[in-house]
Amino acid sequence: MSIAVCPGSFDPITLGHLDIVRRAARLFDVVVVGVARNASKSALLTPQERVDLVRAALAEDPELEAVRVEEVTGLLVDFCRQTGATAVVKGLRGGADFDAEHPMALMNRHLSGVETIYLPAEQRYAHVASSLVKDIARHGGPIDDLVPRGAAEAVRAAVAHRA
């Protein structure tokens, strides 16, 4: 059985993230979405809020109902060992994403042998990034067509709470 992890901070989950998870689910027997904490980023949503939003988004798509969602509390390679994953699936929007992801992929392979599979973003999502979604929301802009249902409300509420 082939198992892959789709990791990310998902702060918030976007339609681009869902597209990558959907495509990974077609390639692997089991897909686990690993909701991670990124120490270099200041999260808007709590880890539990992010896990809940990912689960809610997956529940809306019958193609994704078998995908599991778990929080990653340590190193990704340890999470991969715990889940039995032999691959990490990452989406790439462009060259800058590759430049950021490639050293991590090499280190993950060095530490554990886990391989990273890159999936190019669908063109319609290539401009969508969680950081941009948060910035648009902070300025009162529309984000409903960038994130799954429920995520927009959660982001707007979190932004309002921090204001």
C-alpha cells in the first residue's frame, strides 16, 4: 500500500491546496494531510482550527473522504515514519516554490529516505497563497473564491479578533 503525506501549515487551506490533495489521492492508496506548525511564520489560525478547516473542506468532496488529517507536532520525517509514508507530495506554483522546497526535500531524503513528489499547480490556482489570502482579508477584500467554504469566515473572524 502506498502512503503519501501532503504537509503544510494550511493557514488557511486554499483551493490550490485541495487540488494538490485531490491529485495526490489519485496517485496513492492513502493520503494523510499533515497540518504543521511553521516556526518561521506567525500563524493566524490555531493548529486545531486549521485541522478542523481541512477536515471540513475534505468532507465536502466525496473524492477526498478517505484522506486523513493529522497535526504534525515535530519533524516531517518523523511524521512520515509514524504514518508509514514513503512520499511527501508538495504543490509548486512556480520557481520560487521549487527553490524553497528543494532543500527541504533533499534533507528529508537524507534523514529518512522519504521521497518528495512535486505536482505543478493548476494554472487557475498558481497565484493563490495562504499569505496572500490573509493579507487580502486583513484589508477587507474578497477571499471566498480562494478558499473552501467555511475557511473564509474563519479567516475573517481571526483577522477581526486580532484587529
